[in-house]
Amino acid sequence: MPLDSGTFYLLRASNGWSLLLRRGLSAPKIVTGGARYSVIERPRRKSVVQWAGDDPWKMDVPVIFDGFIQGKSVELDIRRTEQMCQSRGDLTAPYTFRLDGALPVSGGLWVMESIDWGDNVYWYADNRGSGHRVRQDATLHCLQYETEEILQINKPPPVSKPWRVVSGQTLAFIAAQTGVPQATLRKYNNMRDGKQLKVGTTIMIPPQTGKN
């Protein structure tokens, strides 16, 4: 049966459950978002606004949890919806949902920032002095969900390091200290013979080394 978008919303959550909500007494509205735009020029057109919509949308949607639709309590539906406002842990994606119906922004994923509960409540009381709600109005504060990009740290390129030769040091000693083979040191510094190093000279250690 197709959704009557003039009367209902269909909320489909990422945890697998879905909920049919009656439209509230007021219309849904955009709070903020979609603000990125630029002005471009085209032939025969000046200052054409190019809408980008990079900023996430925020939308307030008045709804009614209406148990009269199916003749049931809405307490479970309310608890499930409230759970969507709770954090699932650090660095863990929140519950997301899709909302179908007549909305100013359709499609895409949303997260529940918060819920404002109204005074339009129908309470069914039983003979034991308790009961449950079969109708409750609310306003869902929805935020468009956009996955975070993973930032890669740009490390500076490796550079060679100078090594000043002191008395008693040999190429074998420097190779052992830096972890660079003697042959690599000779080639990198254009040495014909590395057996004798002059005290006070400086040789360059290739960037492959992790020690110095």
C-alpha cells in the first residue's frame, strides 16, 4: 500500500525497525543548512547563483505517535525513537534513519538530534491505576547525516642528515650507528674509499635511516 504522504511519515531506522507517524498539526520546516553557494558568470547571464548545498540540513518535523492507527500503545515506539538520540559510543556512527513523506528536504540519511514532547497526549488508564499512551505529539529535530572524511596526515618528505666525523670514527662505525650500509654511504657521498675519513669533515646520511 503506497504511503499517504499527506497524512503520514514513514521512519525507517538503520537498526531495522520502521515506524508510521501521523503528520503533526504544523508543517515541517528547515532550520538551517544547504548554505554553500557561489556566484558565477555565464554568457548572456550575469551573477547566476550556483547552489552547492554542502552544509548539512537541519529540519524540525512535527509528528504524532498515533496508536489509534493500529489500536496499540505507542510506548515502545516512543522508547525506540528516544534511543536514536543517545550516543552509541566514541567514534561510533549514530543510528540513522530515512523519512518518507511530504517534506521540504526529501531523501538522504538523518540523525535524531533531540525530541520535544508536546501536550497532545491521550492516556489509556486501566483498572489497576496504571496505563499507557496511545497518542503523543512531538517535534523531531533532525540533522542530515554526512559521514566524516578520514584525514591523512601529510608527513614532510624525508631529508638527509649531516654527520660530522670526529677522531676515531670509521665508516663502519657510522654505518653501525645509522643503520645505513657502508656501500650506500660511499655511493651517497661519492666516496672512492671509505677506509679513511678525515676528522672534521661532514658526510650526509641518506633519509632511509631511522637513527642518527
